[in-house]
Amino acid sequence: MSQIAKEIPVELRADKVLKVLLLEGDCYITDFEGLKLIEASPKWLVDISPRTLRTLRQFGFTGSYQPIIYKNKIGYFKKQARRFSEWVAIWSCFSSRGNTKATEVLNLLAVENLLERLKNAS
């Protein structure tokens, strides 16, 4: 039987929430959620050109994904999801092309991570 991931909403700021799927200590984000967060087309990952794919790979994108079964307060779902590192590569690519929403997400995640690291170091 497959493991069931848990959906955890992470507040990046008051009006921006990222729904993360936690499975066996790894963080995943569905394609819909990751693209919605930066206001990109939900079909963007389906329609990637070879040139864009080369750019994504420069940011560390591998293209790997997996179907994840997860539970939230509504019920159980099965959707395609990618590891958090894949999303950092995707958002970095968008940011490099002037997408300010992607830049904002990366900045919010970096600042929080630094604060968490400082807290753990003290």
C-alpha cells in the first residue's frame, strides 16, 4: 500500500499560502499549486519548449515527478507532484525571466529559511 502524504498549508505572508505535501520527510508540491503560486498557466509544464527546458536544467531541474496520494480536510486526492528542489528551479527560471511573483516566492522562502537557520544555530 502507498504512503499517504499530508497536505500542510505554509503561510508565506498574510495573503500567500503554499500547500506542501509532506511524505516520509520529503516536501512535494503539485504542479497546479506551484504554478498557481506565481500566477503561471497550469499547462506551462506540459508545453515546455526545448530552449526553456535547457534553461530549467541550468537551474537544476530534472523533470522528475511522481503521483502522490495525499489527505487534506476535504478528503483524499492523487495528483502529480514534484520535490521542492524542482520547484526552486522552476521558480528561479521564471524569476530570471522577470516574473516578480516567482522572485517574491523565492525571497520569502529564503528569508524564512535564514531565520530558521539562525534560530537553530543559537
